[in-house]
Amino acid sequence: MIRNIVILIVIFGGVNAFAQTKIWDTFAGTRVLSNHSTEMLYKHNLEFRIEHRFGDIAGSNGGIQNFFGFDNAADIRFAFEYGATTNFDIGIGRNKGINQQTEVLDGFAKYRFMQQEVDGKHLSMTFVSSVALPYRKASTDSSSTAYYQNFLERLIFTNQLLISRKMNDRLSLQVNVGYHHRNLVAYNDVNGMFFSGGVARLRVTESFGLITEYNHVWNRVSGLGQKNPLSFGIELLTGGHNFTLVLTNARGINENLFLSNTSSDWLKGQWRFGFSINRRFKL
């Protein structure tokens, strides 16, 4: 009798363990091209990131005179991300910034409350809340979006839900929906923007992948020349680093910048090359 009970415990325990097997590496890192992914750092891992966007490759500001954008830096970001637990990350970064939002500090908190399983949950879900603080000296031009009258007017917030699924060993998909808020905007603009987007990642080999990323703002004010950011990328994975090459119309790197400050038009040659590189450390 006892023997039979032990056998049943082993059998059902094994089935339950299989059902709870997690799906890992839906994406190669915690970021896709510009936006976050549902991926998290392992507990007590620290990641250092360097991200860069150059100037226009073509169009009136591109071409050979600017070496196809390599002479100009559209935005630069250095950042640290830390895995406080398996499902909770925090991070802080510094951006060169774009347009009127320059000299920018950013921070975020990220929580994964569902992870895809081999024979169980079909999706991974992560919530990200981020804030940006442009700390440049306030403009004296009252029509400028950098005409800060107090500290709170400087703040920019983005909250979003990310939902992903690893379809198989090669293809991963992600959708996101969120709300982006700027405390200070031009008189004819809106403070709050609702957006959604999607990501597709195709892993061609163990060390090479293709990615596309798009974000659409639904209530953007027409006539201000703003565009929706669309990016294409190549990821190169090595033993210690992840290296991503990006082609995008977005000048800003952080979500608090590129969602409301993308004005470049692909059809006018206003797209640029960029890259990101990250290194992880076990603390």
C-alpha cells in the first residue's frame, strides 16, 4: 500500500513539474529594439547597456556630407538594469535626449506576473512603469516645451503592459498597450497619449536574429508633424554580450522620448542607423 502511494506521488509530482516548466529566452534581452520586452534579468544580475542613434542616413540632412548620419549623434543612452528578483527588475539611465527634452535621466520598475510554460500558461505578461526627467536649464522662451516653471512640469511617464508568446524555437511575438503622459506640452498638443505596438523576432541561427518593432499612438494631434516609430533590427549574440543593429525613424531611445518625439519620415529618407550593446554581471 505504501509503495503504491509513493509511486503515485512520484508520477503526479513528475507531471506537475513538467506542467510548470517555464519558457525562457522568448527574446534575447530585456529590450527589443527600443522598447522593453517581457524578458527579465536573473535574480541579482546587473546589466550595463550602451545605446546609440545616429543622424539621418538620407534626405535633406543625410547623405555623404554627413557620412550618412554617422557624423551626428541623435541620441545616446547609458543605463544599468538590475534583477532584484526573478520577476522584478529596476533600472536607471542617462540620455542625451532629443528636441527640447535633453539631458534626461530615466528610471523604471518592471514586474512579470505571468510566464509562459511548456504545458500550462500560454503567454508571458509584464508590466513596466517608467519615468523620465529632463534636467537641462529651463528655457526663457515661454512657447518652448522646456519652459519649466517647477520640478513637476519636467516629468514624463509611461506605463505599459507587455504580452508575449514564444511560438517555437525560432519565432517570438509580442504586443504592448500603454499610456504615455507629459506634464508640460505645447498649447496645441495633448498631455496624455494612448499607444499600442507589436514586435516580431525571428531567430535564424543560434547567434543571429531578425527583429521588427512598431508603436502606434492613437490620439496624436494632427498637424504637429509627429510620426509613429518603426524599427528593424539584427541581433548578434555572443557568449558575454548581445549586440543589436537598428534601422529606425525614431531619434530617441527611451520610451518616454520616442513615443511623443518621433518626427522623422521614412518616405523622406529620415531614418537612421543605431546600435545597442549590453553586458551582464552576476552579483
